Amino acid sequence: MKKLLLAAFAFVLSTPAIAAQEKYSFEKPHSQVMFNVEHMGMSHSHGKFLDFDGYFIFDREAPQNSSVEVTIDTSSIEMNHGVWNEHLRSEKWLNVEKYPTMTFKSTNVDVQAEKRAIIKGDLTLMGVTKPVDLQVFYNDSKKNPFSGKYMSGFTAVAAIKRSDFGMDGSLSAVGDKVNIKIEVEGICEENCPVETNE
């Protein structure tokens, strides 16, 4: 019996543990929600949203089980021009008084390659919810040598039509297609891997 118990104990020690799903919050200084839109066929105007929150779940053993939820403060739009900022916050455009936030909630993760996936989800903007696909690229995971926190980084791109969400003003001058780029560094909050960076 003693030999049997020792054998069972040795088996438990030698069997690798199943990796738990890691939960991350956004590390704001190194995360950006950016976009650009065509202006009169002559240039692309670039902007970003400064205030957002949420989390993502990263399952490195089964990436298809990962997920993300984001809430963005629409009034935090920044176009590097005060008049243009107020214009986009107005009722004609984002209507931030009536719709103070937009949200994205993932519904499915389709793994395309070792470090690439399509995250499908629902984007709610101006009270309208539409499916949106994010092309997501996994950049790296490591311990931040300054904060001591374990981090994971991703880049995501997508494109939407603003008219799909009821924002159909000035289509003759301002493009309907909005290109989105998101850079994310996440701080691991739960089930973090051990990383010493030594």
C-alpha cells in the first residue's frame, strides 16, 4: 500500500497542471483606441478615445476560449483640435449626451495562426448593436521589469461603416468607412504565470 501511495504521489507531481485562464486589466498609458476616416478624398483624419475600461481573458492553452469586454467613454474623443472635438461630440455625430458610452463584447475567437486570431463580437454605438470582427495579433507576454507586473500585449484592427450605426451625416465629404486600430498592454490580475526575467 505504501508503494502504491508513493507511486500515486509521484504521478501527481510529474503531471503538468492545466493552465488557468489569465485575467487582465488594461494598462492605460500603453493602450490606445485609435481610428481614422477619409476626408474629401484628400487625406485621412486621425483620432482616438482617451477614456476606456474593461478586461480580457487570455487562455494560452486554448486561445479560442479567450474573451474581451471594453467600454469606451464617447466624450473622450480627441482629434487634436478643440472645435473638431466638440463637433464630433454633438448630436449630429456621436451624440455623447444621449449615448455616453460604446461597448464591445466578444462572442467568439477564431484562431487563424500561432499568434493571430479573429475575435468576433458585438459593438454597440449610438444605441445600435452590430457584429464586428477584430483581426488580433498576439505580440508578447513578460514581466515588466519596472512595475514587476506580468503583462501581455496585443494589436487589433477592424473597419466599420459609421452609417450602420446611424451616423450618416456629411457622407459626401467624410468617409463612411472608419478604420480602427487598438494597441493593448494588459496587466495580469488573476492566474498569472510565474516569470522572473532572470
